[in-house]
Amino acid sequence: MKSKFLHTCFLILVVSVLLDCKTKLDLGDESKLPVISTLFNNRMLLLLKGTYATDNPLDWNELNNGTGDLYVDSQGEGLDPTMTLTSLPKAGNLPIFLDIGEVRISSKYLKGLNELTQIRDTVDSNKFWDYIAPNRQVFCTVTYSFDNNTCTESNGILKANDFFTGIGAQFPSNDPSAETLSWEQAYASGQPWLGREYYYAAIYFRSLVTGYALDAGIPVRGRFDNRTIVNGLNIVPRNNYVAGTTTAEKSNIVPKLFPALFTQLPTQSVQSDMRIRDGFDPYILEVRVNLKENLMLHSYTSSRSTTVTYVGVSDIFSDHKGEGDAGGNILTRARVIYPEVASSLTISGGGNSLLHYYGIFRFQETEYLNVLPLAATPAKQNAKIKYLNPGTYKVVCLGDLSKRDGYPDTVVRETAFTIPDYPFRQTYDVALSCP
């Protein structure tokens, strides 16, 4: 009888503790109830980065060759309408507000070809995607209301800092590692390892507001998180389609920021950095977009025949000449990092040019300019890359030379190197003059 009584008391105590459980998230931000993803995600840390470089990206005041200025699109006849640039801020003082709906990955290679145009309905979508991070996150470089808002309540100012400084903003996530191939499936497919290969990663931008926008010289009143933003414009609609896309064509195209999509190329999967192995070793899923280094002023003529000036993304791949659409210039890349076995790389030969980068690519990769590097860092003295899985790579010196817009468009020189399987967590040296 006494044993039953003690057992009952123990159960009551356990239930009481669980009901009052608190979980610390995102560098000390504490919630009143446990977040569901933290209860079963024991392996994966999901990090989002808004930079071309994975490691030590340029500071805000180093952008645009050390001026810290926003880039300005070409203006004049046949180009962007003449802009109004009253009280133009430096890039580092530009308010930026991000509302990210979720992050997804997929292992269904054939179904995702042609930029997801084969995904026609909810059934297709549910079969295609692994919904690893379905919880909306709001980041902001400054607050947007005097009272509490979603950004301040979720530690979004710190997350925005991590997003733009290369640390990486932590995003609450589920662990997809349970979705792996069995020994039988792996053997049948000729796969020599247990786990799963992922070919797609997607960031769903609900809203991306940049805090400088004028309509006929008057600050635009936009909205973010159901709050009024003065002098701010949601640029997601501007970046969903390439300039010149017709209304008819848009009905057959997946918007480019919903989601911002990474599609792993065949040459990138030879020594894959998108494999989630079976087991218990922790890993990082890093997903990034080139935003910080590529902020550019654009303009277009509104339906009221006024000139709207706003901060968007530079004309890297698709020229914008005053159209309402200015998309096609944001790239995404994802990689899986295993910190327990990953090594670091120190690169000597950097000349401290603010126009050059060291880009790290798998040895089989031949495309350097129209994709983001697997890893990258500015070409400074003793540049360092923090995490590289074992394998053979190329380090490429890349320069923003032919068209100054913050994005490297010129290959200067390259060299190969190898990270061995063993020993783990070493620092390796490679030399490459840049520029």
C-alpha cells in the first residue's frame, strides 16, 4: 500500500514538473511553454544567413568598396526613372524587416525540376516537401512600434543581427533525420551510406520590407506585421518575377521569393553537402541568401504616373530598367555541416580588397558565378572558413569587377585542396593570391 502511495506521489510530481516546463530558445529567449520542435529535434540546428559570405561577411561600412553606400541602379531614358534620393541612409542604417513563414527541404529530385512548376496543388506539395520549420519567424534591424510586437517578443532584433553578420539566425525546427532510407533501400539504390540526400531547400518570405521608399518624393506608408511602417516598402512582390515577365507567364511560374529556392546541381551532389546521415551525431543545416551585400536603389513608374523609389536587390542576373518587377537576382544555397568531423580552412594571400572574395566549391563544380559558393569569405589576410566536411574542393578568387553591384562576377584564379576524412576538426592551410 505504501509502495502504491509513493508511486502515485511520484507520478503527480512528474506531471507537475512537465506542466510547468520551460524551454530556453535562441540565446536565452525564454518561453512559458515548451516549443514542440525542441521536444524531438535533438540533432539539427537550422541557421539562416542573409549574406553572400558564410564566414566573416563585410561589415555594413565596408560595403560598396568601403563607402557603406547603397548601390543605385542606372537612371535615364530607357532605364530606371530619375530617382528621388532625399535623406538617403547608409546601408547600415537602413531599417530591414523580415517575416519568414517557414523553411522546407525535399529529397524528391525529379518532382522538383523546372523550379517547382510540377507542384500543382496541396497534395503535390505535401508529398514533395519535408516541413522541417513551419513556425513563422520575424526579424527586424530596428523595432517598428512603441508597444510589444512579434519581432521584439521573439528576440527578432538579435536574430536580424545574426542573420546579417554571418553568425546565422536560429530558426526553430523539426528533425528530418528520422526520414532516412533503410539498409534495404540503400542497398537497392547503390547508396553506400545510411540516410537521405536532399536536393531542394526553400525559404518562404511572407514579407521583406526595406525602410526607404518614396512615391513622388513623399515617404511611402507600408505595412509589416499588421503595423504601419512609414518610408517602407514590401519588396517581395517586386522580386517575385523577373523584369519583363507578362501577366500570362506569371500564371505558370512559381514566385521567386515564395519560396527562395535552392536546387542542388548534379555537380554539387557528387560529394554532397545535403546528406543527412542516420545516427545520432548533431548537424547544422545552413540556408543563406545574398541580401546584405546586394542592396540597390531602384525606381519604377506607378499606375498614377508617379516615380516610386525603393531599396531592392542589385541587378545581378536580370537587368531592371524601370519595370514594376525586379526579381531573379536573389540566390539561395543550403548545406549540411557535421561539426564533430568538420575542419577549418585558413587561406593566405588575401590582399584586403573589399571587391574580392574567396569562394569554396566542390572540386566537380564548374559554375562559379550563377550560384552561391558552398562557403565564402572576403579576401582578407588570413581569411578563415569555419566548417568544411571532408572532401576535395576548389578555392576560387572572385571579384566584383565588370559590373559594380556587390556580387562577384569575375573569376580571377583558383586552386584545389583536400580535407581528409581523418583526423577530425583540424585546421588546414591553402595559399591563393587574391586579387
